[in-house]
Amino acid sequence: MTDRSAGDEVRADGGESRPGNAGHDEWLDALADGDGYALVCPDGHGSLPPRRVCPDCGSTALSREPLPETGTVETFSVVHVPSPEFADDAPYVSAIAEFGPVRLTGVLRGVEPELDAVAVGRSVGAGVEERATDGKPLVVFRPVADDA
Amino acid sequence: MTEARVAGVGLTHFGSHPDRTGRDLFATAALRALDDAGVPRGDVEELNYGNFMGALAEHQGHQAPLMAEAAGLDCPATRYEEACASAGVAVREAVRTVRAGDADVVLAGGMERMTNLPTDEVTEALAIAADDLFEVRAGVTFPGAYALMASAYFDAYGGSRRDLAHVASKNHENALPNEYAQYRREVSVEDALSAPPVAEPLHLYDACPITDGASALVIVSEEYAETHDVDAPVAVTGTGQGTDRMALADRDHLARTPAADDAAAAAYADAGVEAADVDVAEVHDCFTIAEVLAVESLGFFAPGEGIRAARDGVTTADGDLPVNLSGGLKAKGHPVGATGGSQIAELTRLLRGDHPNSEHVADAEVGVAHNAGGTVASAVVHVLEVAE
């Protein structure tokens, strides 16, 4: 199915509150519902919405593909000096994890915020939780048991 | 095509000037550059001005006319913004303008005012160089992004915090004699290792400071220099720019900087030189790991080998290829929108022989400046050569 954000009429907030970020907002809602997806072109390049063209090859034939349930941590950092929006979240683990055709950036919870508590290659799931500082939605990774 | 020459350079002291306006800082640098060049301000045909966060720091957009006025210039003025590479692109466009024959004299540089904001607001302001939807809202800070690159580098190639501490220590030592530098004090490897964490694996001395400052260069055509008897012994012989995906997560490799690879390749080809010809470099060490990534992108070291360069003494002042003799962003300071101009000003002084560290590169003929924006979604590289 073609990404609905390609339609100019899409309104992520239903017109009720402040203008949102169409495409991104519904992607975040889907991730929160356990239905996270990537946009994938016929050549298999993945990207995240809103997108009108594949940034790798320029294809406009983007379809939604479900994200795998488990991703892999590719890199991480323990953030001690946060921006104001994360004042009450710090220290926290910032991470990039690969989920099939895309990488996601988020906060890794469920581990101590220490370098030794995390490792590249760790298996994680992705969802949406509240930022501790202001309750706004945040992409969160949580460790899952590695496939034995 | 005419050759672009650096006729004059001007810098403010880089440091904490919380009460000085941006317009005053830039005017200081511009007047110094014009004085250094011996070029009358009425000959300046364009102003290319770099600035990143002035709308946040000073509630001031539309800064180019303001800066032209402050510098006493009566000419078209344009602001360039490419995050921390803002002045780099401003200089690049000045070089292209002069080479194209559209102007004989362009004043290029930049300014950033930062210390008037509290630290958390500066952190927030710098973060806007990242992707707001997918990085900033996901908790990525500016140091945090480079920490992600450092972790990825260690995982891919090895290396340690101690290797990075040698970069910090080297650049602080280089800054000692530099009158424009923010921090003119030694930082030992042990000092760097024991500093508090900012975004692990990066600690306080892995990070550049928050800095106010301005830079300015007078770029002229070779013909202008000759006909007006202007002493301009350093030529900008190569310019290159690279652009990558905005978000770090979307890059081909988390521990490499392809935009800088592209910028370096273009600049070297433009100048007709190779990495092996370079005698001295000023690179964008906003964090210690950034210097490592820069010297690899510039082709001085293979990927995975730049991490040892400072520790092994290759890039120290007495090494084969001194890097950041100015002190770098790390110790000289990083007023982000001014940095790209400052690097070329320092490199020009080093090549002319009037920099306090020129003695370390007395025979140098080829210098390279590497300026990066964000997590190197933008990169600008310039090659400077002694022409006379």
C-alpha cells in the first residue's frame, strides 16, 4: 500500500489541536500500537516517514513493511548532560538499533545507564513510552532475550 | 579561471564575551581582516557571512545586512547556514565567486554568540543541527551524537578513551601560544581521562567549549592582488563540499564520515594535490573523535588507523603531519558559525609564517582545512597553498 502521507489532505491531529507532523505522527502511533513499519522501495531501501521518494534511489513506489519485532543495537551512549526536554530522564542510554531495512534512534530502557550494561549486538524491541521530563512520546528500546 | 587568494585574515579572541553583541564581534574580525589585507572597505563587492544559531541566541534573523552595516560595507550581503560548517560554505562561495570573475574582492567569515545563553539552552540550540523528528525527540544531543559515533568506531576498529585523550591533550598544548585561543592551559591525558562524563564514552575534555567569536577573510582575485599591490601569498587552490543523510542512523557507516570523504576528494582534485602532499591541517575537532574521523576522511590514515595518530605523535606539533596547530575547536574554541573561517585564517597564518606555531611547519607549502556541520551531514574542505 502506498504511504498515506503522500496525500496532501492527511491531518495527523484531525484538525483539533496544534498542527502535527503528518506522516511522522501516525508512524509514531503505529509504533506505539506494536505496528511499527518502514517505507520500502522496490529495491529494498528502507526509510522512515514522511517520505515522497526513496532517498537512496528516488523511487516513489514506497510501501509499508512491518518492522521486525526484534532489532539489534548498533551503537549507544550514556547521556549525562541532557537538553532541557530530557532533564529528568538523564542519565539515559541513547542508542541506534537496526530493525530490518531501517535503523531507529531511541532511548534504551530496562538497563542501568552505564556503558558496561549495554553492548553492541544486544537484541531489543522498540515501542513508544513517555519522556520522564514532560510526558511527551519517546521511541524506547527494551532488551529482549536473544534467540537461543 | 583566476586564482583566489587570501589577502587578509581577522579574528576576535575566541572565548566568553557574554556582553558583546554579535554585530560588535563580527565588526572586530572584519576590520582586522581588512587592515591585515590593506584592502579598502569600499573595494569589497560581496559579504558572505556564516551564522548558525543567531535566531536563538540573539533573537536576530536576517543577520547579513546587519553585519555588512557593522563592518562598514556597502555591498550585497548573504548569510550562509550549514550548522557548524556555516563559515566554511561562506568561504567556499566566496572562492567560487572570485574564480568565476563575478567579484574581485569578497569578505567571508562568520560569527556566533553562545555564552549569553545558559548551558542547557546552548545544548538545545546546538541539537537543532540534528534531525528534529527522529533524533532530537529521541534524546540525541550534540555530544550524544558524537558519542554514538565514538562507540561505533570503538566497536568497528578498536581504540580507547586514552587514544582520544591524546587528541585533547595535543590540541590544548597547541593552543598555549595562540593569542586568540579560549583555553591556553595544558590538559594532560590523565586530566582528560578523569573529567566528568558528558555523553559516554565522551567526557568533558573530549568536547569543545562553548564560545563567542568571529572570523573574517578577505578573498581576492590574483589579478586584484597584483594590480593593487596587495600582499596575498596564500592561494585557495581547492574547494570541495559533501552532503550526507541528515540523521546519523541513516548513514552507510556509523563510524565514518562520507560527506567529508567526498569534500576532500573534490578539493584535492580541484587543487591537483593528493593527501600525501599535505603538510599541515586544521580539522573540525568539535569532539576528539571528530578529529579521528576527519584525518581518516582526509586520506591521511586508513579507516580505523586515525585513532592512534595523536598518541603515536604523528599529528602533534613536532610530528610528520601537525593537525590543529591553532588548538583546534577543542582548545581554541568553537563559535560554530565562525569556525570555518577561523580555520582558514589560522592555516593562512601558519603558511605565511606569522602564526605563533609557524615554526613547526616552516617549510609547509600545502595546508588543508576541514569544516563539518552536524554529525557531518555537511562537510567543506579547502586546500591552501603558498603561491609566492
